[in-house]
Amino acid sequence: VLSSSLTGLNGRSYSQGKEICESQLRPGVADIYVSRGRIREISVQRVIPECQKIKLAIVTSIWKRHDIFELFAKGVKNLIDKCDQFEITVVVSGSEWIKSHDLVRVLHGFKYIEIPNEPLAAKVNATTYACKDLGVDYVLCVGSDDVISPELLNEYAIHMRKGIDFIGITDCYFYDTVSSKSLYWGGYREQYRKGHTTGAFRALSARLLAQWDWMPWENKDSLVLDKSMQDKLKVTPHTIHTFNMKEKGMFALDIKSSTNMTPFAKWDNADFIDSKELLKQFEYLGLCVEFQ
């Protein structure tokens, strides 16, 4: 619904941004409302049957920190090995020419895009836009320092098969390679962001991306990417499922290092936790806690 309010059958009112079906309106009225700009017609994301693999693109960008990217690559290959209900493609944008190309494309076999590092939004948009012609069902947006557990990705699969447009988590785990310390962050608590998902680990349907021409961020942005996508979500009809990862006993890990955009510290709604217990969930990464 695009107008401030709309009246359907039995006098029921629908507010702006609400998704409605043609059957909820009087016969023939939907086409009239579309022509007058009162509603926007959208196609429904198809349900993916259990017998069919989910075509998923994992997208990220790389800038230096090649050792951390190696951990990301291990995480992706762990998902490919253990999440057999997915057909996974990885798309990476980089800005170091032969260095990043050889790491991404030659060493790991991922799809690679060379693009300037600034503005950052244009760099990450390049990865999602490249998925436009890959025939994917969903795109999972992560950082090149992020690792997701197979159990968490399989939880996403439940909602992907239902055709949910936007799937995300509201909490996250962090590990710092410099201090060997770990944090659990419980999510946003500020009034204007309470309940928002983490910037990473957002899964977007092909239907939702098509409404944005496969570019979830405004190209001009570099420092406010979470808000950039959030602003688009506010004005785009979509279905959504978000959840607290810790409550389900699942894990997603953001690996920090000395060259992070965001310094490692005990920020709001975060607590230090035992690194050894956390890293048991990601033993294959070989992360070290001997200096803790």
C-alpha cells in the first residue's frame, strides 16, 4: 500500500507499507489502484521445495587483511561441505589488483570483481549486482572477516524455503586476533535501532533485490551502510524474519584485527566471554587463545 490508508473488503483498513492480496479488495479494484499509484504490484517470492537446492550467493569485499580472508574462505568451504541443501556461489570485490585477484580467484576459486575501495557502498553493490544474472534465490551479505556456522545457515534455509524476503540476526559473537579476547553482543538497544539486525549476515531474496536493481546500498555511502540499506527497507514492501542467535544456540563470528574499521572494545550491550569456549565452535579455523 502506497497511500496513507486503503479500505478493503468488509471495511477493513490497510495502512501505508502493508502488503495485501488482490482477494482482500473488491473485484477489479486492484488494477485501478495500481494505475492511480495507491498500491504497487509486486510478484511473490516463490516457495522453494525441499527436493530443490537453494541457490545462494555469499557476497563480500576484501581490502588488505589477507590472513583474515583466509579464515573467511575456510568458513565458506565448511558451509559448502556441510550444508548440502544449498548450491553456493561466492562473489568478492577487491581493490588491490593482482594481489586480491590471485587470493580470491586463483587460490580459492571465488568470483572476483576489481573496483576502487571508495566509495565502499559502490564496492559492495558490485557484488550483489553481479548476482543479477546468476539465477540465485538469495544473497547473503557478509564481511570478509565473518564466519557463519552450518547450523545457523540451515536455520536461514527454513525461512528461505518459505520465500521470506529479508532474514537476519539481532546479536553476534566477536573475536579479536590481537588480544585473543572475545565478546558477545546482544544487539541494539537504542530506541531508533532497537530490534534491527546486525549489518552482516543479512539474507536478501532475489525478489527484494530486483526492486532495488540488485543494489541494496546507495552508491555514495561509505560509513553508514547499515542505515543505507535500512532506509531502503523502510520504503520497500517485504516479508521479514529476524531472531536472536544465542537463544537458538547458534553462532556467527566476526573476526577483528588491528586494521578494523571499528576498534575492538566492550561497547554497549556487549560482554567479554571465554574465547576457548567460543572457538570450540570454529575449531577448524585454528584461531589461537594462548595469549589470553
